[in-house]
Amino acid sequence: MKKQFLLLLLMTTSLFAAVAKPGRKPDPRLFELRVYYAPPGKFENIVDRFRQHTLKLFEKHGMENVGYWVPTDTTKHIIYYILAYPNREARDASWKAFGSDPAWKEVVAKTEANGKIVQKVETYFMTTTDFSPALKLKKKSPERTFELRTYTGTPGHIEDVLARFRNHTTKLFEKHGMENIVYFTTVEKDGAQSKLIYLLAHKSEQAGKESFDSFRKDPNWIKVRDESEKAGKIVEKVESVYLKPTDYSPMK
């Protein structure tokens, strides 16, 4: 009787632990994706300014460097990077302090003595989704190729897009050899519909393209896609760019 009681107690405790085990807490931070376009002949100047100066000054002013990438297509003179902050107020305070730092002003004067080295800047504020893996700043060898993908949902359907990723797509990506890095939704002005922005990692650009080819032909994906689009398309536009990390990127 005593053995039966102990066995029952053990089973009950194990069951309770399995049910009560908390899920991963969502990342509370605000993230910012920044995209810098270089004028002709100035791309290496931007890349080197980050390497020599900017990352250190970002850290000095409380910004967390997440990753820095450039396109695998060398004809595109663009740098992509992601920063993290505790919240929007901290972000604004950090940038204000950074912009007025005499050390930064000295760097700008020196690096732009022969003209501006940044032609255009795009910025996106983001928060992680509830199905995103925990973001890990790790470096792998051999170095990974990353893919930045942006999904614009049809009007009123971004939640359907997120549900499809939450319930199906991320698992199918893993099945076909893609590594889920992080999933964000954008914080839009005036309550506009968010976009889904996410990062995947592949062994190479070619491996990434082959993985997507097999993913698109997967009967499970075809079924999921058709079921989710019975009432019409839920994705208006998909943008993709393959990226390689810079030598100073915290994530590789």
C-alpha cells in the first residue's frame, strides 16, 4: 500500500510539474532595424565607421548591438543592423545622448570630410512575436548566411499571417533545414497594420534557396496554405534579402 501511495504521489507530482511548467517569457525589449544606403563609392566608409567607432559609442549610450549584415549581392551597397533597448523612452534618450556626444561629432567630422557617407536611412521599430525563439547572440563556424524576410499582410489579415507562422510555418521551416532566428512585428504609426519581419539562417544562400524550394513543394505546406487562404490571400507582399554578417557583428 505504501509503495502504491508513493508511486501515485510521484505520478501526480510529475504531471503537475509538466502542466505547471511556465512557457518562455516574451522578450520585453524594443528592437530597431536600421537600413543604411551608401552613395556611390562610400559603402566601405560606412562599414568601417561602424567597425572603428559606432558600435562602441552605441554601447556607451546604453544601446545593445544585436547584429550587422551586408547583402550577399555585392552590387547592393547597404548595411542592415538591429539594436535593442529596454523601451522606447530609453531608445530616444540613448540616441539623443549619442547624437550630442563630442566623440561622435568628432568621428562624423573626420569620416565625412569629403562628403556624406550615408545617402538614406530606413528604420523599423519592432517587438518579438509570441512564437519567436529566444534571441541568442551567438557565432557559428562555419559562418551562417542570413535571410531577412518582410511580410505585408493584405488589409486586416496580419493576425492570420501570424497564426499560420505560429501553428505551422516555423515547424515546416525547421523540417526543411532552415534555422529560425527571430520573429518580429513592426510598431507602426497611427495604428496602421503591422508587418512581420523575421530572420532565418542557412548554411549558404544556395542552401537557403534549395530549402525554400522543398518547403514550397511540401504537401503539408500546400494544405496549410490552401486552408488559410480559403477566403482569399492573406499576404500582399513578401520581400527577401540574403545577408552575410560583418566581421564585427555580435551574431554570425
